[in-house]
Amino acid sequence: MSTSATIPVTITPEAAARIAKLGLQEHVDKTIEYARTQLPEIVRIEVNLYDRFELGDEPALCVEAWSNRPFHSDEHISEKLTKWPENFSAPASSRPDSPPRQRPNRT
């Protein structure tokens, strides 16, 4: 797995403000570190907000990990990602909005 600290991380100003408002900086840092060290061939990580129109709620935080690696269903990466947040302890006033997702690189 990738362990490079040189993987670029972009956090939009809106996401940074929401992270600060909810007191989630430590948790976002853990999520980014998990993506850096546990996901294969990550080329960049982006933290942003996305609208949850169907819920009529405030925008959610999203940590996206981008990779050039082709999808391999036998690796079960998605299953591992859905289990990882079980040990994630967010402040009582908030919760993680989204686990890191591996996405193909579309640049």
C-alpha cells in the first residue's frame, strides 16, 4: 500500500470551515492518513462538501481518494472501507459523513 506523505491533499475552504465548525479536524486527519497508508496507488486526496438534497440537510463532508489502479473486485477494498469507520469515534455532536472512497483518476 502507499505510504507516501507526498500524496497531494486538497481541502476546499468550505470543507475546512465545516471541519472547524464540527470539531472534526483530528478525525479528518485520521481518514486522510488511512487513505494514504491503506489504499493502493493513491495519487491525490480531496476533501470537499457535497449537497444532500434528498435529506434536506446541511452539506456533508467527503474525503475522496483518487487512484490510477484499475478496480479489482477480488481485493474487497470497498468492504474494508465500510468496516473501517466502526472504530471511528466522532464527537457526540457530529458524525463522519463519509468514509474515504477510492475513485479512478480522471485527469
